[in-house]
Amino acid sequence: MNEDENTLKKNGQGGAAVLTKPEAAGKRKQVFSEVMLSVRDLYVSFRTFGGEVQALRGVSFDLYKGETLAIVGESGCGKSVTANTIMGLIPEPAGRIKNGSVLFKGKDLTKLDKSKMRKVQGVDISMIFQDPMTALNPTLKIGEQLTEGLRTHQKVSIGEARKKAIKLLEVVGIPNPEERMKQYPHQFSGGMRQRIVIAIALICEPELLIADEPTTALDVTIQAQILELFEEIQERTGVSIILITHDLGVVAKIADRIAVMYAGKVIEIGTKREVFYTPQHPYTKGLLASVPRLDLKEEELQPIEGTPPDLFAPPIGCPFTARCPFAMEVCDRIYPGTTDISVTHAVDCWLQDERAKKLFD
Amino acid sequence: MAIYIVKRFFMMIATILIIATLTFFLMHSVPGSPFDEERTSNPTIQANLEKFYKLDQPTHVQYFDYLKSIATFDFGPSIKKPNETVNTLLARGFPISFELGMVTILVAVISGITLGTLAALRHNGIIDYSAMAFAVIGISVPNFVLATVLIQQFAVNWNLLPPATWSSRMHMILPTLALATGPTAIIARLTRSSMLEVLTQDYIKMARAKGLSPVRIVLRHALRNALMPVVTIMGTMLAGILTGTFVIEKIFAIPGMGKYFVESINNRDYPVIMGSTVFYSAFLVFMLFLVDIVYGFIDPRIKLHRKEGDA
Ligand SMILES: Nc1ncnc2c1ncn2[C@@H]1O[C@H](COP(=O)(O)OP(=O)(O)O)[C@@H](O)[C@H]1O
Ligand code: SF4
Ligand SMILES: [Mg+2]
């Protein structure tokens, strides 16, 4: 793995060598040995006029080098808060990390002060936002928006920075990049803007890319193109990706592993295969059943009935109890522990708990 | 760009023409004449005077004479000040009023934007609350009241600053303060609210995600966007300050255009009224034009010209 890091570093020097393909990159996808990011028991709350919103209530997961982890779940389950916490973008003082850690290559990001965190932001970890129409500053030329991160973090001349930016625009598929550098965001279409946002995220060659619903605001055809771009970038650079989405179609396309979130918790995590074909949590099953399929008619679609619990006063037991067709007495009272289904597959549900299983037998 | 400027130029001419016309007919519809106060005047002298100033002519003839005077920038002699022409009055008074107005605008823009930005950055903090308390007072206290209070305190009670006239830098402080406080407060409030709004935008979050310094984020990313509403109100604010100078000049005995203007209205000094009104409106219309140009520079989405194709 050291070798790969060297390749990344090497790329940092010359503008021409941007995102060249290290030989091992293709293989790395299968290796997944090195943990890049480790989120442990994260609790995040927001103080609001209505009280305290417990947005994250003990989120844990690992991210391996070179993989794409998809985080899925209904709106409001805490996907964006997870991303923002990793990125150090929780709005203070309303938002607060109450517990837990975000270990990036062994370093706890939640313990860093702001100026140290700024050396991670955009350098080691980059973020891609949902709406490309609002993510770019309307009053600055895209050339400046591309190069400013690089110029902040590395000692490069304007000329070098521009050269690298132009190369990157080419990589993400913007025609006439040299001309385009001088233009403003309103002169680009939505899809083009998202490509620019991706280029901005890549400019310092980060090791982790967090994309928060990067295709939700785009047309279906453009969505597919952007997803392909992600795959291409990962293949070239071996970057790890956290992809947040509520679109299981997107997940099916590019994820290696999937974490399913519900009411501020990760309730199931596993490889794509495991989660898609042998889902263990009733919520995951419901989610998969509600995906429109080509072979089913629209009426046969089964969305999960009910709504997620109120995060001002989340239930002590399993938060899915009120909507769960298999809910038991114990579900309402005690939160189920995490049960390992396989080395890679884990679920928080009483149905899978050894003790409950005994009961049924 | 060139086409835009030419278009705007003709619109400016049209605007000035409309203002001139309105002024002319409003003025003539107000009862009284420049010679009302001259008790001793006998009918013959009065008739001769009216003839000299062409007041005996039919209204439409006077109107066209007046338009001609505008076109040639020669507004004719003053009726009440026999040795002066409107042009000499303007040449003497306007630079002083202009100075007062410009210093005021400068002070208001700089302190208003600074105050508003700090308040937004320290949202709900002590700076925010004090700045907004100041703004409420600044907006609600009329400048002539503030002027008297300032004179009373700084000049009379504490003897720190000169109470009146316009003869040195020190003399400029109180009138500028009196005139600038209201606009400062308005700009501060507007900057604050628009800054608060801008700071929640995705592109600011994105700038933070790039690891940029807070200073760069505020100055380069937020401020420019936050200032757009401020630029929009600059036009009306300029007009307000311009008319405000008249009042303040009167209070501080500043020999600007305000004094002549007020006098001319009281005396029905027609050429001075019309000349200064047209001059001031031309000035204002030109300033509005400048504001639009500035706006185009700040916001690249405003197209002053049709050129680029969307991709
Ligand atoms: N800045 C904030 N202030 C208050 N509540 C917030 C804030 N950000 C997120 N939340 C709350 O946290 C919960 C999770 O939100 P989020 O992570 O944005 O959901 P999603 O999974 O749709 O991205 C929601 O209940 C939301 O209302
Ligand atoms: S723990 Fe109980 S309520 Fe929760 S998902 Fe499992 S069975 Fe349903
Ligand atoms: Mg979200």
C-alpha cells in the first residue's frame, strides 16, 4: 500500500501527471485490507428552538482504502450529518459531537482544532455536494474556484495551479477547459457544474471523497454519466468514496459495500451482494421492496408504511418498532445489539439475535 | 456594453427631460411670483422686470426657452441675486454639497458594511446586539435632531469640535456624522441580514470544505454576494443623502447648494429653482447609472451585453 501512496504523492508534483493510473489501482478494489476511516460510536445533536435533535445516535462503520461505501436511508436519517461530521462541517454552536470519534488513518478528526482541521479539509478528504446549482459561488470565475484550494494548501504558482485545474477539467469531461476557466457558474449546465464540483474536490488529490447525494439534483441521463465519472476517477486514483444516496439504483451501480441508516443509527451494513440479496433487517427489506423494478407494475411497489421516529425524543428500543411487521415486546424496550451475520455483514435487529433465535426454536 | 451605455444615455436624457418638465409646470402652478414681496414696486416697474426675465411671455414660450437653457447648460441670471447667474451659484455651492455628500456616502458604506458583517459573523453575540441597537436608533432618529444633539454635546457642552461651517477637516466631522448615521444604520442592517443569508449557502459550505481560511471565505466568497442588496439600494440612498445635505447645510451654516436652493424656493427665484433641480436630477440619474454599472461588475449574472452562449 505504501507504493500506492507514493504514486499519489508523485502525482502531486507535476500538473501533467494528474490522476494517472497506478498499476495496482484496479486490483485494490478487491483487496480492502487497509482501514482508511473508522467512525466509532458517533453521537451528534443539534440544539434548536424545539429542543435537542439527536441526529446521530451511535454511528459506527469502517471504510477501506479504495472502496466505495454507500450510505442509504430515508430523508432525515442522518446521512448528511454523518458526512458533515467527518468533514468537520457541523454548524457550531448549534451542532455538537457528544461522543465518539472519527479516525482518519488513525488520527481522530473530532479532536483537531479548526486550523488543523482545515489542513485535512479538501486535502485528505473532499466533499461533493448535492446541488451543483448552488454549490458554486455565482460571483467567482470557476478557474479561481478550482485553484484556490490548491493555492491555499500547497506552495504552487498561479500558473501551475491553472495548468493542473485545466488538466482536471479535461479529466472530468469539460470541453475547452482553458476557455471555461474564465467563465462563471451560470454559464454551465447542471451536469457540467457537477463535473466542476468534482474537479474542485479532486484538485488536492484527496484520499477520501464524500459525495452527498451527488446525482439527486440531476437528470437521469446525466446521473449515469456522473456515476461513470466516479468509477473512472476511483479506478485512476484509488480514492475511497463514501456515497450518500437514497437511490438504490445508484447504489447497485457503483457501491462495494452498503450501510443502511435509520433514525440516526446504522442498522445494517454489508457488501452490496449481502445487503441486496440477503437483507437481514426488516427496514432494509422494506427499502428494497420499495424500489421500482422494471418487471413490476407501478401499483405493486411497496413503500414502507409510517414515518421514522421523532429525533427530539427517539425511542429507547428499536426505532423501527412502530413500522416493523415483526416487532416484538423486546423491540420496544431494548435496543437490539449488533449481530454479525458474516465477517462483512452485520445487523441491529432482535430477529437475528442469538437469544431471540433460541426463543423461536 | 457600448450599446448598453448608449441606450442608458438616451434613457437618462429622457428622465431628465421629464423631471425638468414636471418641475417647470409644478413651479408655475404654485401661486406667487418673484416680485410679490417688493411692496414699493409700481406696476410699470413690475412689468419691466417681468419683461426682462421674460415672465410676460406665454407659458409655452417660457418652457421652450427653459429647455434651451438646459441644452446649453446656461441657466440664466438669478432673479433675486442680481449679480449672480444660476451657473455661478452652482459652481460655488455644489462642490461643497458634493464634498459633504461624498464623505457621507463613504463613511456610511464603509462603516455600515463593516458593522453589518461583524454583526452577522457574531450572530446573536454582543457585537450583533449592540450593532443592531445602534441601527434601530440610527434609522429612527431624524438627522436634523441628531445634528442638534451633536452640536449641543460635542461643540457646546464638551467644546471638542466646531459647531458650524465648513472650513477645516474638524468642521466636517459633525455634519458628516449627522448625515451619515441613518444611511450607515440602513446599510448595516441590510448587510447583516444578507450576510446571514449568504453564510448559509451551499457555496460557503463548499468553501469551508476546501479548507480555506475564514478570512478568505468572508471576504472573497461571502461579502461580494452579500453586498448585492446593498448596491441595489445605493441609488435611493444617494438621493436621500443629497436632499439630506440641504437640511444639514442649513443647520451647520454650510455654504453649499442647499442654502441657495431653499432660498430660491421661498423667493420663487424661478431660474435658480429650475437650474438646480435639473442639475441635481442629472447628477442623480448619472449616479444611478454608475450604480448599475457597479452592480454588473459585482454580479456576473447580470448581462449588460448579450454575448456568451449557455453551455
Ligand atoms: N443544522 C441543523 N440544525 C438542526 N437540526 C439538524 C441540522 N442538520 C440536520 N438536522 C437534523 O438531523 C437529522 C438528520 O438530518 P440529515 O443528516 O440532513 O438527514 P439526511 O439523511 O436526509 O441527510 C434531521 O432530523 C435534521 O432535521
Ligand atoms: S428489532 Fe424488532 S422492531 Fe426492530 S427491526 Fe428487528 S424485529 Fe423489527
Ligand atoms: Mg441529506
